[in-house]
Amino acid sequence: MTDIGIVGLGVISRQYLDTLLPASRVRIAAVADLDPARAAAAAEGIPGCRALTTAELLEDRSIHTVLNLTIPAAHAEIALAAIAHGKDVYGEKPLAATFADAARIMDAATAAGVRVGGAPDTVLGTGVQTARAAIDGGRIGRPVSASAMWISAGHESWHPQPDFYYREGGGPLLDMGPYYVTSLVQLLGPVTAVSGASSRSRDERVIGSGPRAGERVPVEVDTHLTGILHHASGAVSTVTMSFDGVRSTAAPIEVHGVDGSLIVPDPNNFAGDVQLHARGGGSWETLEPSAGYVDSGRGIGLVDLVAGEGRASGAMALHVLEVMTALAASAASGVREPLTTTVERPSLVPLTPAEAWRGR
């Protein structure tokens, strides 16, 4: 069993706890937050868990792995501190707010001989993994293209503290893009170059709920981006991520090959129907789940890391972050951007029932 410590207990932490508490391979030994009361309240609901300061948690030698759920601007600081204390790190996306900081994390981990993993791990669920199995099994022939789209009016309509979505490290690309870009890399392989275009509809957003409802939040990042990804395999994919729309009927991800097409379910979720239309076929066929962690949730990537697989790796997170930052740079310059990183497609996740990955 691996003892883990969680740093950051915001909204997303509940989903991680729901996955990790039933998993027998990990034990949540400590939690820390800038708000000591929040840490204390979380610890009370976890058997044997201690509420510590962040410094105390990082210095505790009994904790093997740090789960970093802080805001993007703090990801690098916490990850580097954990690595300096000889701990493995698994973090929320993005790996860091900047590509340079993410590269520092990976360099430090290599030097220290520790492991890094990172969200999104939704791609390890049955949705994306079943689509991956269909592609690897030749069901659509040679993949030639894909599209990924996510359209929203913005998170300020429901999130009571939406500020960080509109600061450096936020925006629709860095917030939602990791789900889609990671899926595209899982399905089609690493990216070699990108081209992008972006825009910003307004300079302020109005919070729509909670105690700050009506308060205006400054917008410091572009809120609509469209990009082209050139994969090493020869496939070309397009992405659109936006806080400047309202609704779309487009499939979250489509993958097209010479012998068929796939509709891939929303990669913000772990499951969903994968649909195949084969060349010469009369209609779409819904595929039975054939790969992935069944009934998984956020944190399954940490379970996978502890089990020795590490499919939601730091190397993947670094490559995906470079894809996204290169897209933003290309959008600003109007020039196609080559990438400096690459990553191997991780091994397919066999169809794994919940009782198996929980170790029960």
C-alpha cells in the first residue's frame, strides 16, 4: 500500500476522494490546504488521515506520493517541492502553468529518480480506451484525420470562484484542452507541429452564482482557440476550445480512417458509447466496451501509477502541455510551431472491472 498526501482541497478533490478511498493500493495519510479548517474537515472524514500544513506534509517521510490538486499557478511550486523531498507526484492538469515550468518538473524528477503522473486520466476509462482498441484493431483502417470540439459560454455561470480560468494557466485551451489533446495523442500518437488561431470576446466576465455573484472578473487570456495538429503518424487533427459559444451539436471527438469512422464520447468523462461506421456499412454501430478501467473516476491515473503502469505519465502531460502552449504561440505569431517533445503511446488498458482496479 502506498501512503499519499493531498495538497489542495478545492471542488475537484471530492471526485478524487470518491475514487481513491475505496482503492486498496493507496491510503490517504494526510491532507493540506491553505485553509486549515478545510483540511481539518476533510481529514475528519478519512480514517487515519491527518490534517497538516503543506510544509509538514512534504517533509513527512511516511508519505510516498503527493497528489497535487492546487490551482494551476501553484502546480510547479508544489511538484518541485515534493520532488525535492524524494516523493512521487501526481498532479491535476495542466502539469504546470507554463511549458518551461513543466519541463523543470520533469528534469527534477529524472534527477531525483522519482515518478511523475498527471491528469487527465479520463482517457483511461472505457470510452477512449474502447476507441483506441478499435483503432489498434484495424476497425477503421489507417487513421488519417480527427476533430475535437468543446464549446461553452464560460465557467463563471456556475463556478463561485472562476478567476483562475481567466488568468495565465487557464482559458478553455489549458482548462479543457488537456482532455481532448490527450485523447488525440492516445488515439493517433504524438504531435510534431501545430498551427493555431485565437480570439477573445470580452475583457471581463460576470460571476453568476455564489457569494460573489455579480462581481466582475478580468479576462487575461484568449477565450476561443482553433488549431491544427500534425501527428507523427501522418494523421492531421483539428481542435476547437471555446468559452465564447453557447452550445454545439458536434461530436466531442471524431476519428476518420480509410475504412471507417469513429465517434468518441466526451473525454471529460470516463465512459460513454463509442460508435463505428465502417466503409460500406449502412448505419452507426455502438461498440461494446472492450478496454479501459470500468466505473473509474478522477484519480484512476494515480492508482495506475502506483500499480507500476504510469499510463497517465508526466511525459504525456508535458507533451500535451507543449502542444497547447505551442498552439497559443502560433495563434499569437501566425507561424506554424514545431514541437520539441514527443511521447510514446502508453499501452492499452485491458478491460478491468472495478473490483479488480480497487484491489478488492
